[in-house]
Amino acid sequence: MAKSKKIPKGNKAYEQGYVSFSPEDLENRAKDDTVNSEAYELLDKAMFTSSHVSVRDKERGEVEIDDIYPITLEEANEMEHLLDQAESVAGNPRDTFFQDRLRELRGIVNWSKKRHWNFSWVIVVGVIVSVFILSECSDHRESKVKEVEKNVSIVENWAEKDTTISIEAFKNSDTYQNIDRFRDPNYYKESMLKRIAANYYGYVRAAKELRAKADTASTAQRKDEFLKWAEERDESAGKSLVEFEQANKLSFKDVKEMALKDVKADAKEAKGSARWIWFWNIFFLILIPVYIFAERPYGYAISRYRTEAKILGGIKKGGLAFAGGLVGLAGSIGFVEIVTKWSDGSTTREDDGTGPLRLGLKLLLLAAAVVVVCAVSCLLMLYSTIMGLTRNYNWKAITAGMKT
């Protein structure tokens, strides 16, 4: 039987399926101690009650160290019955070796038949951090909703205006802004026209650059390609100009209808986003106590799913290790200073110009570490809660008891 190098203690020993002796030890002892030989045979038989023990192992009289533990209540009761028989037939029940082995096996039975808190504080803390982050995001989204609702009211109360804006006014404008575009009908119309004008002048400049390249093309084929692309940009610019003229002719009523449609779409999106963040925030807040309740299995259930627990434990450790690596990487990013020594002996220090970039990278890595911990914690808690509720509680018996 394989022996564990590091001997676990307390509940860890039971959780890992540790046993300090093997069936071979009992067989050898039975040969030397004829007084308790029948009792040792029963102890040996008790070590093969678990259905984790394969038929081949039973035939060979060998068993893996973590397969001895019962994985159902029936197996735990069967093992206990064999231990009771062994104690009753023992010719010398006070023998130290016999008592130690009997006590250890009874400890396994007792542990298997009791419930144990099996939740992870690391996962709980990770989800609490997630709830805090979601709360902050929820507050931010609520502020966004109020801001958008305010914009709806502003648009609905616009005073009637009208204006015509020349496209040349946006000749040097490469970009447009959507910020505060609902404050005034003219400003909303202007922001819309800026977008179209930016496209128009972008196409015009691109066509000019392509024709310049055509003039210096090395081959006739390349020249034709540049000219073809320039014509395509001219065509796009023409479409943008038509679009600009059409938008510029919009009446106050048309502009207001467009703005209302636009701002109400923003409001709907903001409210939907806020609802989803609020939902997940409340969901994980409720999930924490449910997870703790669900993760209270019987010992035999822990033994049954020991392999799965090792996999989940590996995922948790892997996530923490990865997050720790990100934190370490962030810590390794230093700031570069330029030290200047002057003729009078004085020195000055100044950043080399990469300080803000380095700080941003450090914060990004730290944020990524937090996201990894939160994501792993939330996923493991959700999975463990679902599995715990379905495996660790007999809901048919509970509902039947509630009815009576």
C-alpha cells in the first residue's frame, strides 16, 4: 500500500483518506497473534467495505491508502458492524496494537457518519471582494441612469431653434464628441454633423494622399491601383457630403425626434446594464451563506468526491498562483529617474517621462490579479453550491418532513 510522505493530522487526515497501516500489517499480526487472529481478519475485512476498492484489489488483499474510507452511509454502517464483531471476538481486546488499529478505524467510521464544514474561506473572501466591486459598479451605473434620465428630460423640454451649419466649419475637425450633446438642439445637430464632416474630410485627405503616391509610383500598375483607390475615396466623400446636406436640412422637429430616440436608447441600455449588475451583486451576496450551508457534507461524501475536490483545489491554487504572479510582476516594474549632477555639486532628479505609463501598467496588472481571484472564487462557489445542495441533502426527505 502506498504511504503518504507527509503524515496529515486531525481532520486533514480524514479529508485526505489517510490510514497509518495496511491490510498486510493486519495479516502479519494475525499470524503472530493467534489469540486475536479472528479479530484481525475482521479488521482486515472492514478495510475492504468501500466500493472504491476494486475487485482486483480485494482478490489481491491490497488497497490504496485513500480507498479504505466508506463512500456511502451503508458502507459506513457495514464497516462499523465489522469493527463491533472484531471487538467482541478478540481474545485479548486490551492488546495495544489491536486497540490502536480498532480506534483508528472507528475514527474513520465516526468521521464518515458526521457532517463537516467544508467551505473555503479563500473562496468566501474572493466573492466578498467581488460583491464589493459589483456594488461600486452598481452605484456608478445608477449615477449613469440618473444622468441619462436627466438628458431625456432636457430633450423633451428643448426650446425650438433652427440653424444651418456650413461643412467648411469642420474642415480642421478630425474627431467629434458625444459628451453633453443633448444639452441643446443645435449642439446635438452640430455633433451629428461633425461626425459626418470628419468622415468627409478623412476621405478627401485619403484621396489626396493616394494621388500623391500615384505620382511617384514605380510602375504603371501601382499607379493605376492608387488612382483606383483614390476614386473610391472620392465616391465615399461624395456620399458623406450628401449625407451632411440631408442632415443639415433637418427641421427642429426631426432633430428632436432623432435626439429622443437616441437618448431613450441610451436610457434603456443604462437601465438594463444597471439591472444586470444589481442582479449579480444580490445573487452573489445571497450565494455566500447558501454556499456555506451547502458545503456541509457527511464524511463519506467527502471521501466519495475526493478526486473532484483535488481538481477544484488545484484550480483554486492555480488561480491564486497566477494572480500572485501578476502582483509580483506589477511589483517588479520600477520607475526610472534621470539624475543630473550640476557644476556646483548639486543634483536633481526627474522622471524619464515613462512614469505615468509604468504606473498605469502596474495598476492594470493589479486589477487583472483581482479579476482573476474574483472570477475563480465566483465560479468555484457557484459550482460547489450547486453540487453541495444536490449531493449533501436529501431534499425528498426534507420536503416530506415539511408536509407532515
